Amino acid sequence: MSRRDAAGRGEPGIWLGIVLYRNPTRELERLWTSLQWNRDAVGAPGFRVTWLDNSPDDSLRDVVTRLDARADYRYSGHNLGFGGAHNRLMAEAFGTAGVRHYICVNPDGVLHPDCVRELVHEADRLPDTGLVEARLFPDEHPKPYDPVTGETPWCSGCVLLVTRKLHARAGGFDERFFMYCEDVDLSWRARALGLSVRVAPAARVHHYTVTREESPLRERMVRRSAALLGAKYGNATFMRDRLREYSALGGEPFAVPEVVNPGWRLSRIAEFGHHLEFARRRW
């Protein structure tokens, strides 16, 4: 049986998790096609794909199983959030013998044919790898990364490889971040543990956001999560500023944890001086 014939079931060393929420059919078709490119690429590792649907109902089941009758589709029953859904899949993945890496894949991404291969190659290059992200193209994220080492202040969750080593030491995402900033938090925790956080420049993904409309709900959720990040890492000023923005956008009051300073090495890692980008811009 070829890798393509085993779509969704491949060899167990690499596990891809895709979290869904009311996604357009065309978006999932684009993603699925790009996954097949990755299966067929020269030197590509085998990988398994699991779809976890956070939608209000399981109507996307028909879309996914039309793309692949053997697809590993699960319906969560309620919206677990980005981090919560990936945590559920990550726990299963790393509870499976032989799984080395878990890769979060946004459903609105289109992966270059070499994306998975290059992510895995970069993760395996050094023994201290915690996280590796794919490089957005043609419009890169403005946060910096070292062009030689790939080191970056934090990794985006768009297409993000999590190593077994990091999961064993830090767990997955902090589920208090329902959506947004959970990737920043996990990156900071990885770095605090002495694990490497890198970009794989040859692992490219087009993050398909052409049809995404500006959403007041999205802007509120970003500020809510950013306020939680400020509280978690001891920056009361940042937290209060984001809460004011959240309130001005019509956000409902919520319980904010007390501002704490977790210590360790985070005073040199947590970066709040660049608003919601959490790192200086390269341009």
C-alpha cells in the first residue's frame, strides 16, 4: 500500500492534528490536496492525520470523508478551543509508541510539498529541539529569526511541530488561552526549559486568509488572551492596557488571574515591549 493509499493512516512516527471549526469546503479541499503533495514528496516521512471538529455539529464529517473514506475524523461535541483540541490529540499521539513529533496544522493553510519533510528534518537536526514552525510565504511573519540557526523568540501555531521531549517536560498548550497567544506561551515555556524554538525556512506554508474578514470577535479574543498572558508573566501594565482595549471592543468582563511572576528564567524571555507581536519586527 502506498503512502497515498494509506492517507490519514501513515506510519506512526509523525502525527498531524487538524482542528476544525465551521470551515468552508474549499478550504479543506485545498489543505487535503497539499497533504497529498507532502505524502508523495521525495524523501517524505510517513505521517498520520487526525481531524478534530470543534463545530456546533458534525456536518464537516461528510466533507472530510468525501476527501478520504478512511479519514480519522472525530467530533468533539463542543468547542474545546485551539489549545484544548490540540492537547487532546497530542496526548493521544505521544501516548502512542514510536510517535516522535506532533504537528499542529491550521485548516486554512496550504502546505508546500516539502513542508512536512523539512519540518521533521529541522526538528531532528538538534537534540534540544522543543518547537519548530513552518515559514509563512509569500508574506512572512514579521517577527525575527536567525537565518543560520533558525532561532526565533516564539513559534506561530499555524503549522507547528511539537517534539515528544517538550511535551514530556512542559505538557501542551495552556488551555486558559481559548484561542490566540497559546503559541507564544508555549514557546516561552520551551525556552525557559532550555529547549530550542526555531523556524524551518525550507518548510513553507501559505496561510490562506484571503477571504478572512475583520472580526470584532477575533479582536476581542486576541486582547482577552493577551491580557491573560500579561497576568501569567507578571506584567500588570500590559494586562491592564489589553483589558481596556478588550472592554472598548465590547468584551464582557471575565475573571482575570492575579498577576504573578513565575520566576525561572522568564524575566529574560517574556517580551511585552512590542504590543501584540511579542517580538521586534524585522521590517
